[in-house]
Amino acid sequence: MSIASIQALLGMIWEDPVQDHRPRLLIMGLRRSGKSSIQKVVFHKMPPNETLFLESTNKVIKENITSFIDFQVWDFPGQIDYFDPAFDSNVIFGEYGALIFVIDAQDDYIEALSRLHQTVTRAFQVNPDLTFEVFIHKVDALSDEYKIDTQRDIQQRTTDDLVDVGLENVPLSFYLTSIYDHSIFEAFSKVIQKLVPQLPTLENLLNILCSNSGIEKAFLFDVNSKIYIATDSSPVDMQTYEICSDMIDVIIDISEIYGRTNSFHYIDEIYGDDQTQVETNGNAGNYGTTTDTANDASSLIKLTNGMVLCLRGVNRFLALVCLLRSDNFEKHGLINYNFGCFKQAIAEVFELKRHSAAERLRRERMRLSESVEDNVGG
């Protein structure tokens, strides 16, 4: 294989070498395992049913994701051998990030496990700092018992194979996923959290907010992808996560219709004998397009079970969604004050991150400049 064909296959564009130091999500797996569908649903809001018409990927698709942290998503076609000597493994695996290997749970996964073992062992040799994630995908058609058995079998086989080659300490996590429910967003949330160095600080801030405001559960969401980058220390209940995640879709849909006005709007829906009320602040604006108006987004949903869902915009990319009892929400003045303190603390955390990133970029550009001058001088 020629160098030109390899570069065309990889689709690597080196406009700015500095930007390529962003964290990477490397999505790998066999053909038709669902890699491209996952990327389209999570990062491009494609309806799951439309992924049936996606063509098979024939080259590496590299996308830059701009959000609370800037990172890259590399979608690898299943038919290429990225450990071929013609490829540079350091270019692919050398940067900080996560390797996500997708296994089709509805298919015979023996070949997939062999490729997984080869990928993990070779990638770990290149970069031991990578986190390795296994998505046991397309489990929506499987029974609960079969899901658990499949995950146990895959996990046991993979672990045993790694122990046999002396790699028992490789950090490997397994998730049951499907694009037809929230499991894929839950799995990506866990993966992204490992790439957020500020995670302990964010969790501590959420714990303080919850304890001082009577909040049952709180999530800090990336609005565009519905990935939560942090939550408080109480256990994550899947039903609570789903309803908080769905609130973002509701608010985006409402803000697209009413968000440009300055008044409050109410949508009432009757469920049996009870009434659910949605209250949306007009400042929500184009929340789905991450404009500055999203900073002041504020929404409230009163559930029929006596609980209250509350959404507050934190910045252009993040929103706090929390669940609390209606009697605790009566102290809304205290909650508003505490949220203001939380929002300011988040701003300071990411301001430190921005200064750190700017300094790193400055040093990197200086290094590249000196390297070019040395080459010219030589």
C-alpha cells in the first residue's frame, strides 16, 4: 500500500499540528458493528431509525467536537488493519484519550474478541495512558438475562486473554449499549468523564449545591450531546437520568418555538386526572445552537409525582438539570442564590482551564517555531 493511499484512507489533515493534541475518542470495531451510527446519534442528533440508511465507512472519519472540552472523534472503518507497518501507531494512539471498541452483541463475537485483544495489546504498548472502553452494542433486541450473560462472557474472555499476555492491569470497562435508548449516552458520559481533569472539583461543587438546596439528584449536562460530564455522589438511577436527559430535548423544542419572546409560556398536558406543567423562560433562546442566550436559560417542570425538574443554563455548552421535591422548591430564593454561587464557581474552574490551555498552546507553538528554524538553519 502506497503512502498516498494510506493518507487518503486515514483522511488525516494537518492544518494545525497544535490542535491535534486535543483528547481523542478512537471508535473501532468490526464492519457493521454500529460505530458510525453511534457517532451520528450522539454527536449529530440523527434519529436512530435513520442510521439504517448510513453507508459503510471506507476511511477514517475525523471530527472536531467543540464543547466544554474540545476533543476529536476518529471513526475507523472495520476493514483496515491499523497495525499494518505502513501506518504510524504513534500518530493514531499516541495522544491522550479513549479507545472505544464496539462489539455487535447480536452477532458471533469471537472474531471481534480476537480483534479487541490485538487492538488493546498493541495500543497499550504505544500509549499506556489510554483508557479502553468496550461497548457491547445492539442489545435492544436481547432479553435482560441474555444481556447479562453476554456481558459476563465477553468480559471474562477478554480479561483472561489479557492475563495470559501479562496485561491484567489494563484499565478496561464494559457497557451494554443501544442507540434506541439512553444507554449509549450513559456510556459516553462515563467515557468522557474520564477525560475531564476537573471532574473531582465538579462533583464536589454539585454535592455542596445538593446538600444546601435540598436537591435529590443533579446532573451537569453538555446540552448538544446530552452527555453528562458530572453528577453528585448519590447513586445514578437510570430512570432519573432518563427523565433529566429528556428534559433537555423538551426545552430545546420549546425554545425553538417560543424562545425569542420575552414572556413566559406554558404548555399543559393532561395525564389522567393530573396535570403536568412546563414553564420555560423566554431567555432560553436558541439553546440548541449554543448561543450566548443559553447562559440564562431557566426552565421548570412539575411532575405528577410531586417532584420538580429544574434546568438552569450554566454557560454556552452546559446546563444543570436537577430533581427535587416540590416542598423543597418553595425555598426558590435560596436555590437561586446557591445556583448563582455554583455558576460562578464553574466559570472560575473553566477559566483556569482556559488559561492553562492557552499557555500550553503558546509553548507548543514556540516549540514548533524553533523546530522549523532549526530545520531551515540546518
